[in-house]
Amino acid sequence: MKVIITGHTRGLGNRLYNFFLKDKNHSVIGLSRSQGYDLKYSLEKIIEIADGCDLFINNAYCGTAQNQLLQRLNGRVKMMIVSGSQGGYFSNLIPTDYGQHKKDLSELCHLISLDKNSNTKILHLDLSSLEGNDVDIDDPNNLKCDYLTALDDVVKTVDMWIQYPCFNNIRFNFKITDLLYDQISRKMGTKEELDVLLNKIKSASDIST
């Protein structure tokens, strides 16, 4: 299987790259900025390399580049895994460009999955905070979370989907901890909206017990 992955030098991209590389039956190509494949400037080159591959892992984030790769490679690759974020689901609480881009990406994946003419199998990974990610807490747009998803859990999920591609979205566990509540309230200025969500969560939990 020919596998192409963007952003393969660190984090989840690196873990997936090494996972596929271990199997001698796979031909794996990593595309990252350190190799001259910057999504901001090399989109056409990446599309040319990925065209016709068995699996394209649309992992690296750079503005709307993931969305463009999703649309341009739909129908031109057999399978595609898209690294999304629950920041998109909570875009009203985290009103940043990143949150909006990830929200748009999630919706685009869903719409393409409904297209009867699309022959590319797509898995959208609705990721939360991943272990090992370095977060610049001084950046007002960044949030540090103390509830982390193990990279190996994501890799195992991807491996299962490749064997049984019968679903198109997976939402990984995510918790609004005290630390995250404090950061969203202070950095994003959306404490009122966050309190509304927490009240809904409390009501749902009370009903289910």
C-alpha cells in the first residue's frame, strides 16, 4: 500500500509514519516543511505526489490547506484520513481561526461522505489534546489540557478503520477539566457560553443516573 502523510516529523504524524513504515508491504512517503513541503506554498506539488495513492493522511494544519487537499484529492486517492479537532465542535467557546477551520473541515468531510459519486473512503479524526504536544501557554489562542489522548490509541483506531472502513468519523474522549475551564474563561472570554454548556452536561448526567 502506498501511503502519503503530511506533517510526519512530530506528534501524531510521526507516530503514524513510523507505524506504517514498519510494514515492508507499505511504501511510505512523508511530506513536511523540513523537506520543502510547506502547505502554504507547496499544495500543488503535494497533490501531484499524492495523486493515485492508496492512503493519504491529511494531517498537517496550515489555515485552510487541509480543506483544499480534501476537496482536490477526493476521488483521486483510495482512502483518506483527516486530522480534525474538537476545537471545531467548540468553535463558539474557542472563537479562533483554528477552531473555525477545523469546524469547516469536519463539515466538509461529512458532506463528501454523503456524496453517492465519491469513491474515496474518508475517516475524520475528531481529536482532542494529544500526548506529547508542546503548547505555548503564553499564546492567547492556545489552550493547555490535562486530559490527553494517547497517540497509540489513535494509531490503533486508524489501523482498525483501514481494515474495516465502515465509519467516517471518530470522536476521541474529551473532558472539560478545571484547568481547561479556567483557560477558556480567561483567554477566550466565553465564560458565559461555557457555563451554559456545563449546565447542559450536568442536566444530562443527572437524567442518566
